[in-house]
Amino acid sequence: MLIWKWLKQTGLFGLAIILFLVVMIFSFIFWEDPTAPSQLLEKENTSVGPAPSFIGGKYESPVVLTTVGHLYPDIEFKNGEDLQNNVLSRLFEDKLGIQVNYLWTTTGDEDVYINKLNTLIATGQSLPDIVTFKGGQNMYSLLRSGAFRDVGELFEQYASPKWKAAMAQAPESWDRYMINGKKMAIPILDGKMNSNEVLYIRQDWLDKLGLQAPTTLDEMESVMDAFVHLDPDGNGKDDTYGLSISLKNSFFTWMSDAGFVFGAYGEMPDIWSTDAYGMLSYGSVQPSIRQGLTTLKRWMERGYIPKDAEILDEVQATESWKLGKVGMIVAPLWAAGWPLGNVTTNVPDARFEAYPIPAGPSGLSGTRGTPPEYGAIAINANMANPEIFFNYMNFVYDNFIDPPAGSPYRWGIAEGYDYGYEDGKVTFLESQVPGGFADPQKYLLSLSLPSVPNLLSESIARINSGVSDQTSYDIKNKLLRTPQELKGWQIVESNPSVYKTDAFTGAPTPTMEKIGDVLDELLHDAMLKIVYGQEPLSSFDLVVARWHKLGGDKITEEVNDWYTSLEKINQ
């Protein structure tokens, strides 16, 4: 009765208080640790279901493998095909009985892909069997969500001997995907030195202006000045540039790279390297970065590099090269084919060559090397038969990478798509293939053809040395590689110390996950403002101090804890 009398006196306010108390009591009674569902999910769904019948390398009844994808700019189709229905998907259905079903795809910025996956997990929606991540994407919140399973034992159980042998050549590729001691994604292996960078220069411009290729930054400035002011394309207009770079995502990136400017003074931005004390330090906050920023600022002011570098991604920055408006670009070896080779579409007489990375005033030079992997594949914790995925990838490794003698895939995956015939001879010239190329490698779950790390570099070495006993893989490579790329390989092999990779290869540390992206953005924005003359060079020191204070010191401590533990393991 007292409660009823009190309710009559307090009205709706009193009723709200009682309801609040009831809700709180039930919340405490039925409260669970918010991390528990993901932990339970992982424990409950890591069992493997009854395997479908796989006889003679093919499923008796077709099986479905679900995934999702992002349509990257280098993916092309022909004959009305798409990512769901194409020459490769039909091959896997015919040869293995595996149907790959794309639940959805995204376009545009690749962050859209990661954001959509995060949304699916946050809202409890179902995920596909397989999710592929490209290198550099922030996939760690997904891998920690409990939606994916430990792949270590699965790899040992189901991967083919050839795939295991490839992984054994680069065991460090697992490091980035190790979370709490578990292998949470399978790295997609890259070829050793495959993405090392060289300086590509329009040779016809050099010859026209009577110039030699630069070997130092000072010489490079002189060449750029000539390329900008002496009308190398001969159209009578002031419309050419010395160098194309992309500054949108990073000052140290995989194409249209500006990282070599910093390497000329010692430290490389955006990666960790060993300092004089044997510890890891972050390149972006080192004093020598100031010299690289000063150089880029001068080049920007003098019109040597396009003003829109800050809004162009790595591929977009190659457009000015392809249009015949830029004389130099730093890019990976394979870029001599695509996209740089496309310059002849717009300028048929264009000629370009590969040259070593120019050195700085103290003789130093440095640029981006090749990480051991370019992405990873995660397996849904609810996937009952993960061996389906492994049968898919085993087929890739056993048939598409260094195919055995007599293989129908000796020249590529599909005639008319990644190779053709002209007068009875195999050709890799797109102009000789009806309808042009549409590379099926780009449709693979691995995003491209994965590698046996040492296979390509050893093959190129044999080709460049002219040995007579070349393998069928060597013969294909010699036909497939452009003269510029083969020359680039000679440059790379003779200058190994130039190429830098991140010494921190582990998963993000706790502080990195909390604030790492914010701190990187802080540094990136500050560096852009200096290059574009919006802030003085002195502002760099202030931003570096903020980086240390806001979490950089803690990240450095965590990174070196990881580094120390790695040394103990290897002792």
C-alpha cells in the first residue's frame, strides 16, 4: 500500500524510477561478458563437418564456396562476364565441382569493403565462408571479432605439399596474422623482390633533350627542370611534369612512390626499422624526414610534380604518365607492363627505361622493397567444410604456379584471356588477342596469382644470365616480361641494400589498434601541409612531439616488446 500511495504522489516520475530499477535488476541477473559470445562462437564452430565426397580431384556433387569481393581498378572482364560468372568460375566448376558464390561486391574506395564487413559483424548478419583482405587494409578488428577461425591446424591438415613448401620459404609471412598465438588468416605469398621499385624514365625525352639518366637527387632535379620547361613532348605547350607521385594514402607506397626522396636522407616514413641501439624506431618521426619534406616542397613549388598528388591514389597517379605528360615515376618492377606500358596507347612512339633509385647528398638511397605477403584470407568460424577452400587453393598452387610439363595451363589460365596465339605461336601482346586481355588471375580468391617466394627471382636470374637449360616457367617468363622489367630485375639484384621493408611484421599492438590510425593521419596531414606550403617546416617538430605524447611512445614500447620476444624465440 505504501508503494501505491507513493506512486499516486509521484505519478509518471515514480513509475519511471520503478521501471528503471526493474531493468537494472534483470540486467545484473542476466549480464554476460560482452566478449563471451565471440569466444563461444569460436569454440563452438571450429569443428569440421562431414566432408563432401571428393574423388579424383573433383566433388561428386557440386559444392558452394561463398565469398565477397571488391572490384579493384585493375580487374577487367570480357564476353559479358563478371566476378560471379566468368572463365575462371566455370573452370573451377568443371574441374573441381566448386561453385564460388559472391554474396556481394563493392566498388570505389577499398575502405567501403572493410566497413561493410565490420557492419555485418556488428549487426550479427551472416558472413561468407571466405573473406580476402588486401595488404594494408585494417582487418584486425574483424580477425579479433570471433567471426573467423584459427587456420593453423587447417593449413597443416589440408594444404598441398607445394603450398606448404612455398610457405616454408617465407615463414615470417604468418607474423602479421598471429593474434593471441593463433594464425587467424592465411597469408597470400608474394614473390621475392617482385614488387621492388625502380625509377622509370621516358628515354625518348632524355634522348631528345640530350640528357643522361640521373644518379643523384641533384641530377634528378636538373632533369625534371628540363622535362618541365623544354617541351619534351614537342606540342609547344607548358603541360609536362618531371615526376608523378601519389601522396593520398602515404609517403611510402607501392606505386607512384615518393618514399625514395626520404630514403636519400636515411629514414623511410611509415615503417619501423632498427636504430643505432638495436631497437625499432618509427621512420615518420625521425629528424631526417625534415630533409625529405624540404625537397618535396621545393619540387612542388617549382612545378616538377603535379599539384593534385595529394588527392590521387597510387594507380590514379599513373594516369599522367600514361597520357604522356610525365617523364619519371618510381614503381614496382612489374609495372613496366601494366600500367606504365599503356603509355604507348596514347603516345605510340614513347620509349622508357628502368634506372636505379637516385642517391642523396651522402650517397644514401632507399625505396620500398617487397613484403613477403600482399594480403590474407580468413575462414568463417561457422564454415563446416573448410577443406573446400583448401582444395580450391591447392589446385591454384599445383596447376597455375609453375605448371608441370604438358599442363594445359603452361601459358596461362585461359586462352583468349591472359594469352593467345598469333600465326601458331603463343603471344602475350594484347593487340594480338581478339577483344584484348581480361586476366583471370584477378578473379581468384587470392586477388591475384600467389607465389612461391623464390620461384620468380630465380627464374629471372636464369633468364638474365642466358643459361641454356631454362625451364618451361623460364620460357614463359621471358615472353611475358618486358625488356624494361628484365633490366629492372638486374638493377634490383645488384642493389639489395636499397630496398626497405617494415621491420615490425606483427599484428597491431593494443595502442596501435586504439589510436594508431589517428596518429598516422596526424603525421600524414602535417607532412602534406608542409609539402604544399601551408605550414612551415618547424611545424613538423611540434607534430612529432604530439605523436610521442598522444601514444607514440607507448606504441614504440609495445613494438619493441614484440621485437624482444621475437629475438628470444629465435635464440
